[in-house]
Amino acid sequence: SAVISQKPSRDICQRGTSLTIQCQVDSQVTMMFWYRQQPGQSLTLIATANQGSEATYESGFVIDKFPISRPNLTFSTLTVSNMSPEDSSIYLCSARGWAGTEAFFGQGTRLTVV
Amino acid sequence: GDSVTQMEGPVTLSEEAFLTINCTYTATGYPSLFWYVQYPGEGLQLLLKATKADDKGSNKGFEATYRKETTSFHLEKGSVQVSDSAVYFCALSDYYDMRFGAGTRLTVKP
């Protein structure tokens, strides 16, 4: 199993600003992902964080809005750029050891944009 | 593509009642199946898993059996507790992607 620490746990931000969310895994993992979860909704995959290269984004998400870094096997950041109230959501970091195995999740970052 | 269809709820039960949350899937291959639980203000926690047909996953009194013939992975618990109140997600993984159901909110009343 893997323990994932995500911070901040919550934040209230002004529109037009940016927020960077950090995700630290306690062991080396193959895959890291970022999800968005609207209140009362399921998870929507934003992107796969690739070590040492550009992230792979899902349809509807772009690098300019959600830049992602993954400098090593245990750490990743997601930045939510030029925020608007529509970006208010929970952002979740996830990691998997190998394809096909279970995913582990951080506790999430609850973002409110005012 | 692969997908998961989950009974959306919400579901409200009295303590010690029997719980079933239905989950069916569509997949071209042989996915692994999972149930996750999300308590208020927290991330998702793995509840149980099954990696092949007829496998039964179990944890904390919850069970689910991988039924290939009915493409189902229903979650059951014989006697729920107030502390089981949470949102439950069914998920599948066919090698790379992990797909989640819509989630089912369970409320257990004393």
C-alpha cells in the first residue's frame, strides 16, 4: 500500500490567482494521477503525471490551466491557474504501484474560489 | 470504452439492516474490480477488490463477488452501522485506466 500526503487540505482563493497543490507518496509508485471531484459527484480524471515529462491530459483539461509537474517517483504538483469560481472543487491526488492494481488517494484539497 | 454503472441512491437504512449497492460494468477485457469508500472531508479509501471472475473481496464485514456472467460486482453487508455512513464508489481497472461509478451515498440511522 501507499500513503499519500496532499496539501493544502483546503484553501479559499481570489479569482485570477493560482494555487499549487502538492502530493507526496511514501513509496515509489509507477503512476500518479490528478482528479477533480465536484460536490456530490464522481471523480473526473484531469491528467496522468509522468515522471520527467509532460503530463497526459484528458479531454477538456489543458496544460495552461492545470500545469502538472512530477520531478521524481514520489512527488507531484498540480497548479490551478487563473482561477474562477467554476474551479471550486475537490482535487485529489492518486497513485498506483502498477497498472491494473488498486489506486491510493490523498485526502484531497477543497478549493473555493471567490 | 470500459464503464461502470452504479446504483446512485441515496440509500438510507436503519442500523443493523442489510445493505446491497448494485454495480455492473462493461469491459472488453478482464478488469480488476474495486469498491472505494469516501467519508466526509476525506479522500477515497480502498474497501475491497477482486481481480478475476468468482473472486470474493471482503473487508470490515463488506463483501462483493466478481460475477463475469452478469458483469456485476454488488456490494453487500449483513448488518450496517452508523459508522458506515459514507459515499461508496465502484471502480474497474483494465490495465491502465481506472473508471469510477457515480457513487452511492449511504446514510445509516440509529
